[in-house]
Amino acid sequence: MAFRRGFRRFGPRMDIPKPVRAGEEYDVEISEVGSRGDGIARVKNFVVFVAGAKQGEKVKIKITDVRDRFAIGEKVSAAEGAVATEEAAEEVTEEEVPETEETTEEATEAAAEEVKSEEEE
């Protein structure tokens, strides 16, 4: 069998079924960011590129295109678990945060005064 120069043969091309289908929606977590800035998620270890997603973000995506080795999806909304977490974070008010005896500015001024007094001695 003759091979053309620059042509690589990887064996017979098998049409392996993909774990995702165009039009389906999934709740995923963006695990990485690709070289073009797209978020990368995995569905059953199958790579899905999501435009406009950030690393660590949990989103609901809709698959728009499925290729041989990856799929392309778009953000539909934040994942349901992520929405609940954001609502819980909003419920925390300033009253629930314990107040310290001195503010950050007062602590910084006090530390600066201590340094000055040590230098004078």
C-alpha cells in the first residue's frame, strides 16, 4: 500500500457513538479555558467548548454542534445548584458578619505608629 507524502494513516475510521447530541441540555462545570478563551467542559469525558464561560463556573448548556472529537455548546443559564448558592450568598447581610474592635484603617495606622516608635528607639 503506497502512502502519499505527509499523509498519516491512523487505521480504519470508526464512527463511535458520541455521548452528547445536538439540541440536548446539560448541567456542567467549566473545568478549563481553551486557547481561544472558550470554556471547556466534559460530558462523560467528551470535550465540549462553551463560548463566554469562565473556569469554575457551573452552567446549563445546550449542544449546538457535535464533531468527531468534541462538541460546541452555548450557555443557556446558570446551573440550578449555582443559582441556589448565589441566593444563599445574597442572604448574608452585614449584620451577620461579626465586627472587629478596630477597622482595617485603624489597624494599619496603629501598625505604622509601632514601626515608627521602634525606629526611634
